[in-house]
Amino acid sequence: MEGIRFENTRFDPDLIAFHGIAQQMARSVGDAADLSIEKKLAQVQVPVLDV
């Protein structure tokens, strides 16, 4: 497989300063947050729509 070159063009959120703030915000409301209701009850099921 000579001649094959791979270049990762995916966005790396760790390269921007806002990522740390966004992680803190997500922790405050995400699945690791302290909830006043049962975690199973709080899970959101998002339907997938075929467009």
C-alpha cells in the first residue's frame, strides 16, 4: 500500500480555549450532574427522522 497518504482533517476541540468552558457547562447539566429525579427517568430519547 505504498503511495497512500492519510491526513486527519477532523476538528480538534482541544485546540480552542472555549472547549474547557464548554466541558464545565456540560458537566453541570449532563449525565454526570446531580439530578433531583431518577437518572433513568431523565434520559432523553431523540427520534431520528429520515429526510
